[in-house]
Amino acid sequence: MSAALECEGLVKRYGSLLAVDGLKFSVTEGEAYGLLGPNGSGKSTTIGMVVGVLIPDSGTVRVHGHEMARHPLRAKRLVGYVPQEVALYPDLTGRENLRYFGRLFGLRGQRLRRRVAEVLDVVGLADRADERLGTYSGGMQRRVNIAAGLVHEPKVLVLDEPTVGVDPQSRNAILESVERLVAEGTTVLYTSHYMEEVERVCDRVGIIDRGRIIAEGRPEELMATLSPGGRAEVEVDGDVQAAGVAVAALPGVAVTVAEHRPRLLLVTWTEGADRLPDVLQALNGVAAVVRTAAVRPSLEEVFLHLTGTSLRD
Ligand SMILES: Nc1ncnc2c1ncn2[C@@H]1O[C@H](COP(=O)(O)OP(=O)(O)OP(=O)(O)O)[C@@H](O)[C@H]1O
């Protein structure tokens, strides 16, 4: 698979502030890549350079081989940009807004009509398309914003924190739309400071901090390399204290009883892929095991481990 998007040595300064500091990443065709980082880490600045609205101080952006600085029209034609701010006309209907954006990209007549109907379907707004945009909820307006980024059939869709400030229902609708696009083969660059979103939507994640990518990989790879060991919940029936003592006697295993859930043991180990079989053996004859569940470390913990700061700083 060839690279849909390649960024190399990207640098952007605002006065004396180094907002993006030699950033490098590439996204394969059909892949969903997440840029995950706290506020101010340089995500929007990076996105601005990727879509060609900000000029890098140095470095290159290539979209399907077209260099943004040398062939901006060719490169931009391939990119759909969904900015954080809703950039639509409140007095026009959803459909009229999308027709307007389609015309800006040169679509006309039958093709424009078909394409507008398609993108309304993608974001699940076909039934509200002929109402004024000003009457839509914030989340629905965000969905029209996404549709506007899609109307010219870009090969690469770039979304800058598309769910910030929307209600949970709209958030889910947005994530579902993105998941559907990815499943249909659209290449996606997605920024967020929400762990669960990039875990859900992205094939690969770059963790960005102070304008640099400090770790990169599939979400599960990142978690495995950065937090050796594991955790599990074990629900028991019987003498919980005795069960806790039996598990705690295992070398390299720690155990606590969950707050407000007196039958639930929270078991942690620092080495080895899976110590759950040892735990179950230790409980044999001590207490009946009702349920076990492996607990995956979150990307939030990974970020904390890497940078010492929480994602929502
Ligand atoms: N136009 C600008 N002029 C001066 N400084 C800026 C400008 N835009 C961004 N910055 C600064 O550059 C740094 C990176 O900002 P950027 O918006 O790229 O980060 P971000 O990760 O997208 O954060 P957020 O989630 O808050 O948008 C921040 O310190 C920010 O204050």
C-alpha cells in the first residue's frame, strides 16, 4: 500500500514559540491515523500545514505524492478538511450548505445532487436536510461540517477534534460516520485528546507532545510496550479476605478489594503476559470464582507514563 499522506521534518514557529518541532509521520492509503495529544501540543498547527492553510517554516507535506508547497491545487483537491469551528451558513438548509461547498469544488448538476445526497446519508442527516441549519443542534451542525469536507470525494479526510463540545448522542453519530468512511476505504487523519475515540476509530496512533511525536503504533501495541504486566478483575463467592491473602501470596502479584464491590478482587502483576491462570489456581479450594475479566490499560495511562502529564491538562 502506498502512502496517502507523508509529513517530514515539519516545523512551525509562532514568534519565539516552537509549536511544531520536526514532526514526521505517514499514513497509508485506507488507514485511519490518530494524532493524540493534550491542548496546545501542536495538533491544530500540524493539521493546518497538512491541509495547506498554514505554511510550514520547514519540512514537507505530500498527499498521494503531490507536494503541498509545489502543487497546492493538486494536493488540496485530494484532501477534505473538517475544521474545529463550524463554518456554515445558518440561514441556508443543510442541503443548500452542502450544495454551496460542492459548487466551490466545481461540482454541478446531476453529480452535485447525487454527491450531496450521498454525504447526507454518510452523516445520517438525510431526513433533516431541508431544514434551516440554524435550527440544528450543535452536534448536527458538526455532522454537516463533516459532510462539507466530504462532498468533493477527497481521498484523505482530515478531522480536527470533531467531537469537542457535542452531546454524547451526536458524538456517537460522528464516530459511527467516521468508522463507516474508514470501512469504505477513506484515508483518515483524526486528532483528538480523547483516548476512547482514537482507540475506537484509528488503526494507528501518534502521541504528540510539544510539537513532536513521542510514541507511535497500533493502540494495543502502544499499551503492551508501555505497560508490561497486566490487570484483571476476579469476582469471587465465599471468603473474600482469604481469597485476597491467597492471591497476594503469589510472587509479583498485588491484589486489592474493589471499593463498593466487596466480592471483586482487583489483581495486578508487573511481569509476564498473563498471570490469571496462577491466580485461579491459588483460589482453588479457597473461594469460588464467579467471573474474571482482563483489564486493558488505557491510552490515558500510556500518555501519563510517557509524559508525566494527563491528557486533559
Ligand atoms: N496563531 C497563533 N499565534 C500564536 N501562537 C499560536 C497560534 N496558534 C497556536 N499557537 C500556540 O501554538 C501551540 C500549539 O497550538 P495548537 O493549536 O496547534 O495545539 P493543539 O494541540 O491543537 O491544541 P488545542 O487542542 O487546544 O487546539 C500552543 O502553545 C498555542 O498556544
